[in-house]
Amino acid sequence: MQKYLNAQCRSSNGGVNEIQILDLSEAGCMINKRMLTMQPGDRVLVKPQGLTYLPTSVLWVEEEEAGLAFEQPLYGPVLEHLLLLFVEDADA
């Protein structure tokens, strides 16, 4: 089963899309970008469930996933809290 955290992603053109964070660390995250178009070097804002928008840079993009680096590392206790909010996808 795949674990994920629901989030929103705001692109540079201002559009907001629902995404799933698949992996999370103090330095960044891996997302399921679904149908979003993004390229390495793009700047996007990610809003994990319960937080404000966090500025990120796109490091890499594959078919349905992308790796994002946070401009400011996540505070340790905030990271621990977010990791507790991950849910399992029964369909994965």
C-alpha cells in the first residue's frame, strides 16, 4: 500500500492543484504530480495539509512523480507531525 499526504500545489501561473506527497524530509519531498506540467528548475508552492504554502524548486520530473527541494528546511517537530498525517491508499 502506498502512503501519502494530501497537499496543494500552486504553479507560477497561479493555478492550484491537488497533489499527494509520497515522501517527505526536512530538505524536500517527492510528489505524485498527476497531470501537472513542471520542469526541473521551476519554482512552485506546496501546501501540505495543515500548513501554509512552502516555496520549493523542482529538482527532477518523471512520468507521474517529481522531486521538490524546500527553500527553507522543515523544522524537525513540524516534519514529525506531518509524517504522522500520512494515510495509506488501499487502491495502491
